[in-house]
Amino acid sequence: MQNNTAKIERPANQATFSKTAYFLLDKGIAIIGVVLLFVIMSIVSKDFLTVDNLLNVSRQAAVLCIMAVAMTFIIITGGIDLSAGSQIAVAGVVVASLLAAGVPLPLAILLTILSGAVIGLFIGGIISTQKIPPFIVTLAMMTILSGVAFVITQGSPIVVTDPAFRFLGRGYIGPIPVPIILLIVVSILGYMLLSHTKFGRSVYAIGDNEEAARLCGINVKRVKMGVYVLGSSIIAFAGVLLASRLSTGSPNAGTGSELDAIAAVVLGGTNLFGGEGKITGTLMGVAIISILNNGLNLLNVSSYHQLIIKGAVILLAVWLNSLKEKRAA
Amino acid sequence: MSEPRLQLNDITKDFSGVKALKGVSLTLMPGSVHGLVGENGAGKSTLIKILTGAYEKTSGEILYEGTTIEAMSPKKAKDLGIHCIYQELNIANHLSIAENIFLGEQPTKMFGMIDWKKMNEEALAVLQSLKIDLNPKKLAGELSIAQKQMIEIARAISQKANVLIMDEPTSSLSERETEVLLTLVNELKNKGVSIIYVSHRMNEIFQICDTVTILRDGTYIKTLPIDEIEDTHDLVQLMVNRKLEDFFGKVEVPQGETVLEVKNMTKHGLLEGISFSVKSGEILGVAGLVGSGRTEIAEAIFGIAPPDEGDMLIENKKVNISSPKDAISNGIGFVTENRKETGLVLKRSVMENISLANLPFVSGRFFISPKKEKEVSSLYKQKLNIKTSTLEQKISNLSGGNQQKAILARWMIRQPKVLLLDEPCRGVDVGAKADIYAQIIEMAKQGTAILMISSEIDEIVGMSDRVLVMHEGKISGEVEKEDINPDTILNLAFGGTVNAK
């Protein structure tokens, strides 16, 4: 509902010239980025625009996308979660250990998500009651949780042989890979929650002006905690998915992926200071990062150069977003 | 008689066409204390900012010891020895007293290293010359507000201040601390420093000033030697004196039962023994100077800063409110003083801002109903005449008046039993003001008990059925309808007394 209205509703004084430019800046950066990348990749690489490759891109994007949905909620409250990557590792080794210990698959997944919720409760609890900046809390948690993952596994990956477990990350329903279905389901749920519920509205309000939210009767602490619990639960699920794809619970899995998730959220136009952002934008951000990764691989660009290009793209997008902010001010 | 140190002739200041100061003249002699008085918004701050070079004068003349100063800048002012002690103190808490005194001007030795010995010695000398008994090595953070203020004064003196402007220096000091400060001011005067003393406390003006200049609505009223003013009442007369326009559209509303009753509410250091009640349909004005505890009353009632002592009754039932959430569920609404900081979610739409306190009304068990939300907000958009192209417009694109209306709409939708309004028309244009007043009266008609805090005396006089006047955390008077007039209220606000019943 917010998507289709904002483009028309510009103040009258920002007339003609800026109307188009504004629309592009406001809505378009991510979309244009995706389209542009898509077209360029289709031209320069004949392998890109094939059904197999596109399904492959989406399948690989699933973990990042689910993480980014969680991160969108967190960043809109004005927070951040730098420990998301470590949480992926913990979830992976937890689910693998549980399965290795003979816990039935559905219960193992449920318990893993629950363990994510507990981590989120801890992080959210510290942030909302002790007023320590999320950046610091989750920076510390990144190290702690990484340590936890190594302790659980004693440093070596736990291999899962159960074929049913591999279905999540590698299976198909009809012609469609399961991770893509999960990606879509999580995105839709995230979108509904953020855009159409009281909880979602409170998340925006807190990120924009915490005091105003409190004075409107919103329980700021509870909503913030809720966001971290929700976020870490979703991230734990992403960790299960990754472990399933790799058939392994590895303490090294997911390392650094929090930065990709944050980049995707920011590329999607979410304000790093909170109060603004959309799941649809985040999906665009994920698409940009995933297509870029895939395309550069297809073009045989060395992974060293890939890092430079990815960083440059993020910088460019954030710069364009800041132009938008200035225009709005 | 010696030459004046500083002379202002016919100073005028325009802010994009709006005259903030008109024809202000002031002569400051060496070794004298010159009082500067006027209501909030009379132009005192603007004048100070022109003197310190923060603002540029539009026209007029500034003479320093007989020489015309063409362009005053902060640097120029400092070079001339014009210093200002602002209400918000400029003290680095983690540095020592000596470091604070010499902030930015530390004596150095080889390689630009700070000469600690020299700095501490000189700091001690300055403190002693002002008869301030403090160890310069002590951390500034350990000092009381009054002591910090003295450090600022010591800093000014160490930088050879000839003219010291003090902007409400005693507003946050206790009586005893005030005495100490006033002694210090006298000390400075004897040293030949010229002081411009801004204060709302009339007894201080009488105690230490030699002359007083009165400003009203940016206009220069007059300058008088203190002996020619009889008493506080006289001075306040000079500061107020004006006619009210009636654009409030005040209508008598029949009053019902008592809705809100506050008994002996106390918040240590801020509020003391506050008791009052408001009836259904009544508009109770709360007047008083900035810092007199007006806003604190609303914050205590709304659970933002719950009181230490006292009871609160709503419709004769005792309520316990410890958070805004409690207050809202007890039927209280609060339009805060500063809409950008505590009212609006600026990055969001007009509609989201309106519905922020009303999510339960426009939602089912889990999902917000877009239809209901739109219906309710459109209704109130029309009702309050909120000028916006659509409800999805970002609220930051609206004018102050329309933003304020959106916040009012937010609380009107709830149909609160009690509505707290803190400066409901601050920064609002005249047209929107009339709309807002009309809605406040409309709410009173519907039976809401309204508590309206305001520093605009016209607003208080024009809108209130009864007025509480605050002075230094206490209710200094309760004025009934027939006695409401600017004189009475300001007298009470300035700590004077009124021969009321």
C-alpha cells in the first residue's frame, strides 16, 4: 500500500525536473540496479540468462535473503546485528549436533530456532534494558557466538548424512528448489508483519523517534526485544538452511555473511539510522548482491577483484541514497 | 563621570522581514550592573546574540569605548572582552577546573606542551581574586551547577572580560547559591567589569542592578535607574501592558464533574505540593516562567517522570500511573511541547503519525485495517483542516501548524478524558492557531478536561476558564475566571503576590 502511493505524492513545490529524478532516487535505485545488472550480465555472459543459472542464483540467495529480512527489522529500529554471521554458524552446529544425537528432524529444527530465539532475547535484553549501543553488544556477541560454535564442535565440522535434512537446502518441489520456496514464504511473512501489523508500525516508530513512540503508549523495550528475538529466530532458520545445503554443521559457516546482509538491506534503501525501509527494497538489495556474485563468477573475475567491485557498488548505492536524503531535507 | 564602555544606538534586527528587535538603545557604564528584562520572546536573547556577534544587526550602531564597531563577530567580541555566560553551561566535566578556565588558551612551553604548573598557578590566582575557594586541580564534573557557573566567570575574567553578559544565571540555583553568585557579581562590578544581567527574578534585579532596560515584543520600552522603579509590580507593568486580540473564539462550556484531581504531588527538586483539579469541559491554563515546573506537572501526570509523592484521581478513582502506556489507558492524552523531538515520527506519513496512538482502534486482532485507518485519518484531516496533498505525504513536508494539527488529531481520535497540552501553538502560524483553538474548545464541549500549559500570556488569558500559576516548582496562585488578566498572572509568575482571595 505504501509502495504505489509515494511516487505520486510529492509536494507541489518540488515540481517538474525533480519529479522523475526524485522517483528514481526514491524508489528506483535498487530496481534500476537490478535491471541494469540483469541486462548487462545477460549481454556479457551467455550462461547468465538460462533457467538453470537463474534458479541457481535464487537458491544461493536464499540464506542471504532470509538473513536480510531479519536484518531489515533490526535496522529499521535503528539497531544492527553484527553477530548474524556467528548466529548462522551456531544454528548450523546446533542442528547438526542434535541430528547426530538422534533427535528427530522436525524437533531438531524447532529446537535450533528456539536456541536462536534465546540468543535474540539475550541480545535484545541487553540492548533495551542496559542501553548499550546495538553495535557494541552485537560486536561482542559476534566473537562470543563464534566461540560457542567452535566449542560445540571442538573445531571440526559435523557432517549430517540424513537425506531428509538435505531436502531443505537441496530438494525440489516440482521444478522449484525448496530454498526458493522458503525465501518467498519468509519474505511474504516479513512483509506482512512489517507493513500490516501494529508490531510493524511500532518498529518504524521506534526507529524514527523512540520517545514519541513511548509517549504514544508503545512498549518500546518489549518491541525492541521482540525484534531481536524474531531476528535471531529467522537467522537461526537461515543457519539450518545453510547447514542443510552443505550437509554439514560448520563453525566457519556464515562468517562475514552479516556484512552481505547489512549491505543488501542498505542497498534496498533502508535508512541505517532507522525509521525507514521496506522488505521489497531488501529483496532488491539481495538480488543485486546475488546477481553480482553470480555474474562475476561466470565472467571468471578473480575473487580478489570481486571484493573490490562489491564494495564499490555498495558505496555507490549508499551515496545515491544520501543524495535522496539531502533532497528530502 | 567616565565614558560609557558600551553603547548601543537604535539597534534593529530583522529575520526575513520579521522584526525581532526594534530601536533598542542601551548604555553600559564601567563597573555597573545593567538589568535586561522582558517576557519570554521580548528580544533579550536576540540582543545578546547581536552583542556577542552570533547575529548581525540589521541597522543601528554599536560603540565600544567611543569607537564604532562596524562588524561584530564572535572573534571581535572576544577581542574586545565581551563575554557571555549562557544558561547552558559550557564546562567539560572530565577536565580539571584549571583546564576549564584555560580551555583553548592553555599556557604552553616547549613543543606546544601544556605548562601544567603555570596553568594551575594562574587558575588559582584568578579564583582567589574572585574569592572563590576551589582547588584548580579538582575535576569540573564534581562541582555543583553554581560552582560550574563560577568557573565560567573565572574563565571570562582570565580572558580579560570587560563586559560580562549573564543570561538567567540563577535559573537553576538554590537561594543560598544565588546569594553567593550575587556577591561574586558585586565583586566583578567593583573590579570595573560592566555586567548585563538578564533575569526573570525581579528581586535579584532590585538587589544588584544599577539600571534596568525593559524590552517588550522586540521593542525598546525604556531604561530607568533602579531607584526610579517602585516595586516588582511596577516593573512587571512595564514589561506587559498590552491589549489582547480576540481570535481565540472562546465559548463558555458548561462544566461537569471533576475528572482529574491531583493531590499534593511532589517531585523532589522540581515540584512541591501540587494540588488541583480539572472538571469535564473545563480548560485549566497553567502559566509560569520557563523552568517553573509547568511541563513537569504534565510529565508527572502522564507517567513520563512519575512523582515521588502524591495521589492522582481520575473520575474519583485513585489511579497509579507509572508510564505513558498507563496514562493512555486511563484516558489521558498529551500533546508535548516539542513536536519534533517528542511528538512526530518525521520520516513517516501523515496518516501513520495520526494513527500512532490509535493502532488498537484501527486494527483487528493482528492486522491493521488500511480501510479503517484511512477512514479515521481522513475524517480528522477534514475536521482539523490539515493541509496536505494526501495522507501518505511524509509529515516532515508539512508546515509546523499542520504537523501540530496532526498530533492533535492523534489524541482527539482517542476521545480522552483528560488532555494535556503543552504549548499547543508553539511555532504555529496565525491561521493554524485559530483552527487549533477551535478544536481545543470543541474538545471541551465534548466533555474533555483540558490542562493547557502555555508561556504565551494571551493564549492563557484568551482560552482558560481558570489559571494555575507556577513559580519555582510551586503553585503560586490559582486565578478564577473573573480575575484572569495578564497583570495578575505575570505578577504571580514572577513570584510577586496578588491581593486575590
